[in-house]
Amino acid sequence: MDTEKPIPVEIHHAMSFLDVVLCTSSDIRSGHCDAGNPNNRIYLGMIHVVHKGSGQHYERHYERRIVTMNSTSPFNYLSVSKPVMYSISDY
């Protein structure tokens, strides 16, 4: 029986993660926002998902995705976006 091998994938971070405090503007104005509370914080960043194909260099391609994670150990993923596509063009 011929079984296919899974396509190798690696994940690399693409930028430093941002420490984001999640408070409403009314909580901030009233002083009820506790920025030190881990339940009010997340990490936000971009990762590269590297698809290696069969191992040939020319078959590699990268997906960029936005991720949010817990700000405390074990830093579990809260969300992972669909692939982010962007392009730079000259006007």
C-alpha cells in the first residue's frame, strides 16, 4: 500500500510579539482597567508558516498569519488568522 508522507511545515515568528492590554475606554477613564491583570492582556504577532514541499528549495512557500496568544505561560494560541496576503506596488 502506497502511503503519502505529510508535507513538512515549519513555523517561525516574523516579528516581535506585541503585549496588548484589552480594556474598554470607559474602564480606562473610570480607573477600572488593571493592566497588570493577565486576563486583560494578550500577545499579538505575525508568524511565517513555511511549506517545504518535497524538500526542493524552489518548492518552498511562506504563509504569513496573525496570531494571538495568552500573555502568561503556557502561552496557548487564542486565534490564528487565515493567510495574510499583501503586496507593495509603485503608484
